[in-house]
Amino acid sequence: MTSVDLEFEQLNSTVDALRRSISNRLMYGVGKDAVTAQPRDWLHAAELAVRDRLVARWMKTTRQQYEQDVKRVYYLSMEFLIGRTFTNALLALGIHDEVRDALAGLGIDLNTLENLEPDAALGNGGLGRLAACFLDSMATVGIPGFGYGIRYEYGMFRQTIVDGNQVETPDYWLRAGNPWEFPRPEVNYVIHFGGSTVRHGDRTEWIDTEHVNAMAYDTVIPGFATTATNTLRLWSARATDEFDLSAFNQGDYRRSVEAKNTSEHVSRLLYPDDSTQAGRELRLRQEYFFVSATMQDLIRRYQRTHTHFGRLAEKVAVHLNDTHPVLAIPELMRLLVDTHHLPWDKAWKLVQQMFSYTNHTLMPEALETWDVEMLSRLLPRHLEIIFDINADFLKQVGEKFGRDVDLIRRISLVDEYGQRRVRMAHLAIVASHTVNGVSKLHSQLMTQNIFADFARMYPDRFTNVTNGITPRRWLSQASPKLSSLIDERLGPRWRTDLFELGRLREWRDDPEFSKAFHDAKFASKVRLAARAKLETGAIIDPNALFDLQVKRIHEYKRQLLNILHVIVRYNRIREAPEKAWTPRVVMFAGKAASAYKMAKTIIKLINDVAEKVNNDPLIGDRLKVGFIPNYGVSVAELIIPAADLSQQISMAGTEASGTGNMKLALNGALTIGTLDGANIEICDAVGRENMFIFGHSTEEIDALRATGYRPRRIYEENPELKLALDQIRLGHFSPDQPHRFYDIFHTLVDWGDHYMVLADFESFDKAQADVDAKFLDKEAWTRSAIENVAGMGIFSSDRTIAEYAKHIWHVEPLSVTS
Ligand code: 26Q
């Protein structure tokens, strides 16, 4: 390596300079001129011009991290749901208007380009989006944090609705190239699979393995209004050179290329969360592939500035976003003990000081486990290490609690009932110094239920860090009108100190502010109505109440409760169309995992009900129902600002936190919700009088279960509910196939109604009546909407990250000098 002083240009960001940069990038970067350039080429050129302005900051941050020998956070996640980057980067750099004007000078409309960028949809839902919000906050707060994950070629599938059914198409998001990533072919690690182990004295060797390479791609993560810039490093699978050589020797060209291709499958696609464990071998390969590359990278980076491992835990924190990356634990043990010859006890101590783990689910059936037989075939050395960890652990359990066979069976890392399986959450807890849940309720239930034994074993290990969302994307970027109204009153500081929003309460009774607030929301509703008309021809009235339920389709989230209520409302309007109905547009959006049959049937039911309701002349504008296809980050940015009502109606005790609830409240929607997940904390922050709380609490649900829950009785005793359910059962909405929704009916009425939809119906209906009444009182509604925005300070992911940094990772923000 030489170190000459590079004579690169310092780029400034005046409109003139930007126009020149974009022109240069179009010519020399994209290879087009103004005559041949398509809109996509212009987007690419503009992206490169913006990226150039990020790179100098990025180099500087990296250098300063290195010089200050800071402690680094490795945030390991199988999912990063980034969405688009262009607008976000423009706002972070504070050059949005300048780039708009520069492009206008070239005859190009910025907004058109912005909408051409594909989403980086490398995640399923909440967990993946949380990781993306965390990257934004770590950079903005100045925490030296690296995101690590997989560079899937196919992200979350694209959803279209055909005849009311979900149809999935592959999302090849890299088709037009990805200007935000830098390939790093020199950062390359060998990942081993299969083979067997041999012992040489007290050493173990893993032999006869097959290999694949992991190659790094780096994405710049700009902090907002700071020079601090972080890195998201994603691994892509490449066949090793041996493939080429052995092919050459054997002369079987076709087979060798096929084998090469197969070995690269490992980073091909994102697995959907089917909540019922698919147990696919390729998923296990993915998990190991990415954590092995990451642990090797971690060690290499540490060794660049240290000669022994004594200070490893002082310099590195590793965070597990759920159990998906948990194999990082045995992998780091293997590297330290087998490769770097550290004694087991010393290595284990380091590991325990480095790792922390966030749990995102309370449902026991959703906890990840892997078949012992599969592990022994794919990762024999890791299975040995896990067994050794387990033996030490169970010994400690015995020392603490005596010989309690049932306890040992429950708490063991290996589930011995039936086919033996490794419980990944147990491994994560045993190896981590801190385990956190994602809302107060979730953290509390976690230690009372699924991890109760562990909470007795390690009482100090469990804590809570309530989730948050980045206000840069979810208010500043998504809702420009509301943002500039807030700027007028508060100045721009709320973007980095969300508690500033509390000052909006000063104007909650000011008619002028109230009107401006209402107008800003109205503008977002008009924007959505225009898009709906453009894309589907549907005419919706922006004066109606916009009621949104947007999230993955899952039985526990209870889209069924919502649609049942829509049916009851529909029947009521038909009975008495002359009454003063509050006009409503009920919108659903969300994807169903492709293997989750019930979720797909729910989508079909929503669309069948929409078809009937929307085409009934008796109903008119009083009620409209819509399913917005292809929910994802960009669709969310469009529709969330337009919501009046946010449906957060999961059965209490099932939604770990929820983050959509925060995004909607931050945009001035009022929540109708259960006392579940972060809804409870939202309620504390904005005031119960500004929400519509309904339904059984967790304790009440437990009590109801204990005394014997009989959904059929509710069905029989509530005539309106009975009518709606019978309509579902008898094909009122599916005359072409009357039995289509047979399973939905019986799930609710006869098969136990696991998520207590019927039990909460009456209370939901009452809350909905309050919603209708309140919406007619515009002043009262807007006042509550303002209270919602004003109370959201605590839900900034900057606060969440500050808590992780202080209480879990023990890292300090980098002092960046410009
Ligand atoms: C596991 C094994 C095999 C294949 C897929 C999976 C898998 C993938 C994704 C399992 C779970 C997920 C995603 C879970 C998720 O998004 N959980 C949500 O996390 C949010 C952030 O903490 C919470 O707000 C939500 O309450 C929680 O549901």
C-alpha cells in the first residue's frame, strides 16, 4: 500500500456545481448524452453525483474510527428493509432543493426520478425495517456501527392482486444496477460446510468440507446533518476458484458451471417469514454463511490494530437481531479456539462479554429451532461446540437449582422431545450478557412466559428497550407538508431531537394552527386519492375518514376482526341508508407469506367484500373498501401520512411491539388499538383520551382461556355478528364459489378462535362508534391528532439507539471533526 496524497476534487453543492456533476456523471459514469438518456439514466447520474458527495465523509468517518480505536458495534441481521436511498441521501446532505433546481435546469423533474428508484426490500416486515431505522439512527447519533447481512439478489416478492388473490412475482431489484453499493472483491472469506471433525490431542480440526466464498458489498449509510457516515456490509456468495480448476481438470464444463451456480444459491433469495417453520436447509446455510463471513471480518479488523485477543470485548459488541444470526456464537468460538488457539474458557468469557440479543416474538411456535441431524450434516463442528456449551450450562443449572429433571428438559439448548432440535433462542440467551424485548409489555411477558426459567437462572440478564422509528424517513421525507408546517413553528431541530414535537401542544387550541394542520393532512389524503385513481381508477373522497390497517397479513394481527366489522357496518348502512353515516374508506395493505394459506384466504375475503361493498349503489360514498397492493417501504411512505385512523388490533400479548403504530401516530393518525405491544406506551405518551382503546387485556385473555372460551356462544348471541359470519360461510361475498371461506368461518366459530376475534368484537364495535362520532367533530379530532404528533418524541429510534449504546453495547458516539 502506498500513501500518496490524492488530488481529488472537493465537491461543493451549489446548484451550478450539482448541474455540472450530474452532467459529468451522465456522460462519464452512465455513458449517455442528453439526447439518448432515458429517465432511468438521469436518475443514475443524479444518484452518482449525490453519492460522490457522501464518499468523502464516509472515508473520513472510517479513518477517524480507526485512529480513535473506537469500540464498534456489529449489528447482525438477516434483514434490512431499506427502501429507497436517493431522497433520503438528499435530505441527509441538505441538498434536496439544490438538486431539484439543478435537474430542473437540465429539463428534468426530480420527483419523477425519485419514483423510479426500486426499493431495497431485503426484509419481510417489522424486524427488517427496525434494522434499517437503527442504521439511520446509529449514523445520525454517531455510534460506530456496522450493519451486516446478506445481499439477496431477490428481495421481498412483489405482490399483485389478480381476481382478488395475491400473486407473487420475483423482485430482481438489482436489474438496473445499484449505485449505492461498492463491490469489495478483495474482502472475501471462505465459508465451509459439511465434512467431519477429527481430534488431535486437545485440538479439533474440521476437514473434508465444501466451500463457498463470501464477497463483501458496502453501502454508505449517511447520518442526517452530520459528517458521520456508517457502513452496511452485505455478503454475496461466489463459487471458489477450485470449482473452476476441478472443472478444467475433469473436462466436464457443463456440470462444473452448474455446480458453481448451485454453490452461489446461498445468497439468492430472502426467505419469507411463514411463521410455521419451513426448516429449509438453504435457510440454515444462509444463516451460517453470513455470520461466518462476519465473524472472520470482525477478527481481521481487530487484528489490524491489536496483537492479542485480550481487549476484544472492549473493542467489539455483537448484536443479534433475533435468533437468525445466532450461529455467530459457535462460529466465533470455533475461530477463537480452533483457528487462533485460545483456551475454551477464555474464548467463552470473551463471547459472553461481546454478545447481546433482541427477541421479537412471544409466540413459542415462532421460536427458531434446527434439527440436530441437519446441523450434524452441515455444521458438525458447530454442533459439537453447541453440545459443549450446553453441558457447561446444564451443570450450572444443576448447581443453582439442584437436580430438577423437568427444569433441565425445559431449559436445555437441545429439545429432546421427538426429533432432537437445537433451540436457538436458548443458545442466544446463554451466550449473551443482555437480552432485551422490544416494548415494556413484551419484555415483561418474555420473562414471565417463554423465558421464565432463564429469568430465574439469570435475573440480571433481561431488560427492555422499546422500539423506535426514524423521524427522518417517517415524517420529514414521507410528509413534506406536515414537516414544513412543523418547521414554521418549531424550526428544523425536531429531526434530531424528536422531543421538540412536545412544543406543538402550545398551539393545540389555536384555530389557525389547527386549520393548517388539517390542511397538511388533507394534502396527503389528496395525494393518495390521486395515486389510487391513477393506478386503479378508484374514486375516493379525501373528505372521508381514511382508515388504515397496513402490516403483514397474519391471524394474530386480526385483519379478520377489521373486515368482520366492515361487513357489519355494510349491513347496517343497507338497513338504514338515510342515517348520518360518517363516510369511511377502509384500506388494507400487506403481504401474506406464500405458504401461509389462511393469510392468503384473508386477502381474498377482503377483496371479495370490497367488490360487493364498492359496487352496491345503496352504499355510495358512505363506505369504501380497498386493498392496496405491494405494501413495502415506499408504499408506506405514500399512504401512512394520509391516514386518519390507525388500526393496531392484535390480540393482547401477541404483537411484540409494532412500529407501524408509531409511524401512523407520528403522522397524526389516531389509533384504534388493543393494550398490546408498544400501543400501551403510545397510550401513555399521547393520552388515552386521544386514542380508542378496546378489547381484552393480556390478563383478561388468560382468564377467559382458563374458564373456557366458547366463541360459538358469542356467535349465537350477537345477531349482527351472526349475520356477518353466516354471510361469509354461505358465499354472500363469493357467490361464484360459496364454500370459499368455509375455513374462516369455522376457525372463528368452531375451531377455538385462537386469536379471540369474536371475544373482542363487541368492544371493538363500541370503539368504532366513538371513532365515527369524534370524526364528525373536526376540531376535537384535529386536536387529538396534534396531541398524537406532540407525544411521539420518545419513539424516535435515536432514543432507542442511545439506550442500546449506553446500557447494552457500552459504546460512545464518535467525536467527528470536520
Ligand atoms: C425465521 C426462520 C425461517 C424463515 C423466516 C424466519 C423469520 C423471518 C422474519 C421469522 C421472523 C421474521 C420477522 C419477524 C418480525 O418482523 N417481527 C416483528 O418485529 C418488530 C420489530 O421488533 C416488532 O415490532 C413486531 O411486533 C414483530 O412482529
